[in-house]
Amino acid sequence: MRSWLELSREHLLHNLKGVRTLVGQAQIMAIVKANAYGAGAVEVARTLSRDGVQAFGVANVLEGIELRAGGIKGTILCLTYLMQDEVDALFEYDLTPSIFTLDTARLLEERGRARNRRMRVWIKIDTGLGRIGVPFQVAQEFIQQVAQETHLEIAGLFSTLTENPGRDPVQVQRLVSVRQATGQLDAKLSLASSNGILSLPASYLDIVRPGTMLLGFEPSERERLDIALVRQADLEPIATWKTRVGYFKTVPRGEQVGYGSRAPLAQDTPVATLMVGWADGYPSAMSSGGYVLIQGRRCPIIAVSANSTMVNVTGLPGVAIGDEVVLLGKQGSEEVAAAEMAHATGGVYRLLVGIPREVPRIWS
């Protein structure tokens, strides 16, 4: 294997315990969209379901089908768009759609009537993010119209926080006010994802939707989180990304390493070439101040190309082809943490997602 991910069920369940400690009686819907942010949706869901998690969130119908094919039971909520040709699959695989247009509601009602089946739906409400969802100002009327459809059952109302500490409390009040305005509607409220769980307890409501924090990653910069909650969650990263040394040589003083116009080396430099590059999911931006771990030491990255990464291994004795290298995670007493790589990947949400699916995920 040129690179691989090692994943810990123990740490995943430890993080689930941390979520439960924080949210108390709120139910948990684990978000495993985007292949569980790159960790592997089916195995993440299997592990969590064995510990009592009974609801999962995915981006779309195809992701929901993948979970069902993997033996996952319980509620699977499709969080975003629904195409007309996907409606039959909702019934066949017992998936729950989110809706935010009357056209979609009427299509589901029509198909439900034809099958003589009721479809459970969640209504997405825009409480301030400005992305998808029924604007909160007209949500009461929308909900009342959907409630009149005889083959639809409104199981939940949900929204998404802006992750702006100054605006998020307003969003909580907006969503709560929508439900209060609907009278006797028996529907769960959900607003908090990982950021809300670690920043705003008022957003927990009935159901929380943790995703990246289950992987042991803090979802955003610490200044947007409540550090007391972060400490209480006690997150443990579940993933270690590894590769191997593919070649080793000493590059003479005055030469360069990597493409483009680069400063010549000031001295003879031992260089280890790793079996991974940007085409394998490793961010090319890591060449600007990034490190990997070899022999438990931090080694600075010189350059990243499509299938190779060149690393300065000055001071390391006996570096050899085949040596194990840690790109993300711990080796000995050193660590390349997720937060350290986030600047190069556009945030922790993208950290593992960019690793191709064909890279082996090895669980222990």
C-alpha cells in the first residue's frame, strides 16, 4: 500500500460518549455524509449503531442507499436535494427526505398515494444561513400546507447554524418560534451540528447532528467554540494517515527540489521521497510549512507533486525505502494534528474527504 488510513473504533465510541455527555437527553443523529467526511460511512455507521445510534444523516439518496446496502437500519435522513427520478428509491430503501418546496411535497404525496404508503419527511427551514430551506418567515404556512397531505408525516423540523457566535442564538429562537406557531405539530427540532454542540447548548433542542466531532476533529477555530465544552467532550482523533518512503537520496548543495523556480539548496540535503502526492489526496499546500513524521521526528516538507512528496530528513539516521511515515496523526511522542493540516485543506471538514476512496481504510 502506498498510503492508507488507520481508523479506531475505540476512539469513535469515545467521541460518541463525549457527545452524549454534553447533550444529555437530546437524541443523536450521526452525520455520515461525504463518506463520513472521508472516514468511511458504512463502517462508521455500523460502529455507532452497535452502540445505540438509530439515526443517520446523509447528503442524498445515493448515500442513503449505500448505508442500506451495508446493513444499516434505523432512520436515514437525506439532508439536501431530491431529484424526481429518486423518489421511488425513497420508498424502496425506506429513506427519509428533507423537503423545502411544495412541488416536492406534492410529488411525494402523489407517489405515496399510488403505493398506499405514508412517507415520513423532515422540513428544512432557513433560519439565517441563506442556503436551502423554507424562509422562517413563511415556514408556518408551508408546514400547514404539508400537514394537509394525507400520505406525508412531518417527523422533524431542522435548520443549519451560520456558526457565527453573534447570530446563532437568534437562529435558535427563530426555529423554536416556528414550532410554537404550528400548535400541536408533533415534530422533533434539530439545529446543532458539531459546531453547535461545542459552542451553544441552547441549540441542542430535540436532536443533535454531530459529524466531524465523532471523528475526533474540532469543527472550527477555537475562538468560535466554547473551550469548556471542547474539554468536556475530550475528543480523540480516530484517523491516522500513513504512507512510506519510496526513495532516498542526498541532493547536492546548489540544486533544487520540486518544480518551478525555487531557491537552490544551501547545503547537501538528505531527501526522502514519499509514495503520496496531491493526486492521492495529500494537499499540495502542505509544501508551505508542513511536516510529516518519520522515526518519531517532525520532518519539513520541501515540495509536493502529483504522486510524490519530498521531505528534508536532515539528522535522521538510516532512513530507508519502505520506512513508515505519518502524514496525519501520532508517531511516538510527536503528532501532526488535524488543526495543523486544516489551513492546507480548507478546514477539517475537507481533511479526509479529499483522500480517494480507493485508499484503504483499516479499522481496529
